[in-house]
Amino acid sequence: MPKQKAASGKKGTRHVSLIVRWVSIVAMTIMVSFLVFSAVVYNTVKQEALSQQKYMSNEVVNVLRKRLIGIDDELEITNVVQQLSPNTRRILTGGPALSENDNSNSSVFGDSVLSTVTNPDMTVAIYNLRNEIVFHNGDSAPKPVKFTSESKSVTKEGKDGQSSLYIYRKVRNRKSHKLTGYIVVKNQMTGYNRLISRTLKAMLWLSILGISLAIVISYLVVRSVVRPINKMSKVAREVNADPNSTARIPELHRNDELEELALSFNMMLDRMQKYIEQQKQFVSDVSHELRTPVAVIEGHLSMLKRWGKDDPQVLEESIDASISEAERMKHLIQEMLDLTRAEQISVHYPNAIAKPMEVLTRVVGDIGMVHPDFKISLEVEDLDPDTKIQIYQGHLEQILIILIDNGIKYSTDRKEIAVAAGQSGQEMQIVVQDYGEGISDEDKKKIFNRFYRVDKARTREKGGNGLGLSIAQKLVESYHGNIDVESVLGQGSQFRITFPVLTDEEAKELESREEQKQAGTESPKQDPTI
Ligand code: ADP
């Protein structure tokens, strides 16, 4: 018992871990997808915004360069300032954008140029070849660096985490291409920095929100799946501990696969318990049935031992009685074996085919010879001689023998049995009619049960064990047929069996399957029941 407890405890923990495992897998997947998605979006936004900033900064550089390339000598304060229009000079040195003194001639740069230069993010510095500053706006002029190509752009991150863009450009005289100085533009990129920090923040919050939502939703979903599984395993443990337990999974009201599983599970438990019950009943019935013949044989043997040995008449009687009881036992054991085997037909004879006309003619003829005092008639006008049904012919014989034999056993004065067969549509019927003692409505429900006999003592006299109809029913149903009875007490009984008729295609298919099976097996299977 403690072992079982430990096992169940272990199972319980595993269920918890199932939730944790599923939730973490879902959360991790969503997190990774989110991170990848965020990284892609963030980088795209960043690249796009940065290239926009570069474009703007280059515009400023170009505006200045266009003015400075006209200077022949090295850039100096005097020639540089002279080249810049009053407006640009004023703006670059921090003055207002428009002045009352402005006239159209002095406005060398267009409005668009002015607007780029007036961008408060831009700091401009102009250096000569000795790296001496000749012009700058703003408080601190961006420092020059050494660079080999014509221009260079660098993004630097400040201590405050804000990025700035530096553009370095060589200035050459328009005609002589002589190097005259350098332009340095620093763009503080306030808008860009703001955009990047807002994007980052938004993504962070979105990720936190997304992951939390994913965890909550996946937890709820997984829990709703795991809960019924837990219920099932609880019921399974209860039934495992006590096979007679009536514990079942309660209705799940889910209308999904789990509901179906729970229903199948409950059905399986019902069936299993029914089988266990039947098995118990069978064992008790069998022991009960065997007890009588064993007791009879034992009685005769002890009688012989005490005083029968010397009395030839007693000796003779006792030996005869014992032999007859032993035969009864043998018959009973054979019937019990038949009953058990009748349940496994689909395994042994999946492709069997029989022609009912042939089987009926043979069986009725044979029984008629054994019972010459009986009139056993056969009427098969409505049956096509080529009609085929899916059944092993030995089993059809066995069913017919059981029914005709019962008709004979339970007959009264009228020693007559009428067997008829016919076909309607895709079904064929065989009717075995007797004119014997009949069966009451109450007994009709029970006669197919194992070991059920209407009158135990009388049936025993007739050699019946109450197994014939159970075997017949099992056989018929195994071949997808049906058996029922109509009877009037004192007048006779009519047993009717129906089987589905095989179409030509079905028959051919079964025959070819059987041929393949025969080719695959070395020796054909022997019929175990006949
Ligand atoms: P048994 O081997 O005892 O005949 P069956 O299972 O064949 O067992 O039949 C069960 C019981 O049903 C019989 O004991 C008998 O009482 C009743 N029964 C079966 N067939 C007939 C019949 N044709 N007429 C009257 N009673 C029948």
C-alpha cells in the first residue's frame, strides 16, 4: 500500500510539472517571438530614422560646401565670413532668422537652405588646413578628426546615452581641387533619440504585457486540459485500488476530445467491470455445474467400495451411471470451450464464406437420419442456391444443430420440426420451428444466458447444460447476424436467425484475402470448435 501511495504522489507532482512545463514552453515561445519581432522593428525604425538624419546633416554640409568651394586660398575667418550671406552668417552665429535689413540680394541661400541651417540640432564648424577654427555656431564647436576619404560620418553615443551624428567633409576649390579646409557638422538628433527611446519603452511594455498575457492565457488553457486528465487519473487510481469501485469521471461539459476520452474511459470501466462480473459468474456457474456429476460419480464409487463390488447388478448400474456422468462432464467442458471460442471468431475466421443452401441441406439430412422418428422438413424455395454469407460453415452447422436439437429435445407429442430459409434484399433468414412445449415470455428473456434452463431437472434428463443457445447467440452475433425467438407456451417455438448476404464483390474480396492468407501460412488453420 505505501508503495502505491508513493506512486500516486509521484503522479500528482508530475501533473503540476505538466502545467509548469507547458506554460513555460508557451511563454518562452511567445517571448522569443516577441524579442525577434521587436528587434526587427526596432532596427528598421532605427535605420530609417538614422538615414533621415544623415540626409539632413549632409544637406547642411552641402549648403556650406557650395559656398566655400569658390574660395581659392586656404579657408580663413575673413574669406569664409565674406562668402556666407548675411542671413546665413547671422543664423550661424545665433541671430534671428529674419532681419529688417534683409534684401533680396543678400539672401544667397534659399528658404529651404535656411531652414536646414537653422535646425537647432545642428552645430557647424569650419576649420582651415592647420585645424584652426575659422567659423562655428553654437557654444562648443565640434572637433575635427583625421580622415582620408572626402567625407566621413560617425555616430557617437554620449554619456547620457544620447546619440549624435558627426559629418566631416573636405573642402576643395572648385577649379583647382586644392584642399582649402574642413567642414564639421554635429547633429544632436534630438528627434531621433526621442523616437528610439520611445520605441524601446513601448516595446518593453508591450513585451511585458504580451508575456504576462501569454502566461495567464496559457495557464488557463493548460489547466482546463490538465484538470479533466487529473480527474481521469484519480478515477483510474480508485478503480485500480478497488476493481469493484463505482467511481466514474463526472460529466465534463466540454464537447471536445477530452469529453470523448472521458466517455470512452467510463464505458471501458463499465465493460471491464461487466467482464469481471461475468467471469466470476462463469467460474461459479461452472463449478456449480461440475459439482453435480462429480458428486454423482463420487456417490457411486463409495457405494461400490462399501458393498457393491460383490453385487454384479450394483456394480453394473454404478459403472454405467458413472460413465454417463463422465460423458456429461466431457460434453459440458466441450460446450464451455465452444462458448469461449465463439467470442474470438473474428480473429480465426475473418474471411470465411458459406453457402447456406448447402449447409442447410446437409445438416437437416444428417439430423433426419439420426432421428428417424422425427419429421424434419426443409423449405428453401425463397433462397438462391448461390447465396453466400460470411461465416465459417462449421459454425453455421453448429448453430443449426443447436436449434434443431433443441426443437427435438423440447418436443412433446407432435414430432415435427420445420426448417425454412429465405432471402429478402441484403439479408437472409433461417427459421427453425418446433411444435413442442414452448417458452414463456419471462423465460424468453433468459434462455440465451449461460447455464439458464427453464426446468433444471428435466433439462438435465435431456442432457442439456443451458449453454447451447448462448453458444448459438455468440456465434451468430460474431458474424454480424441476429437471433431471436417467438414462442407460445404449449404450442411450440420459432427461432429466427438473420445474416447479411455478401455481394459478389464482397465475396470475391474475401476469397482473394483468404487466398493471400493461405499463401502466407504454411498449414491451413484447423477448426478448433468442431
Ligand atoms: P440446453 O443445452 O439446456 O438445451 P440451451 O441454451 O440450448 O441449453 O437452452 C436453454 C433453455 O431454453 C433450455 O434449457 C430450455 O429450457 C429452453 N429451450 C431452448 N430451446 C427450446 C425449445 N425449442 N423449446 C422449448 N424450450 C427451449
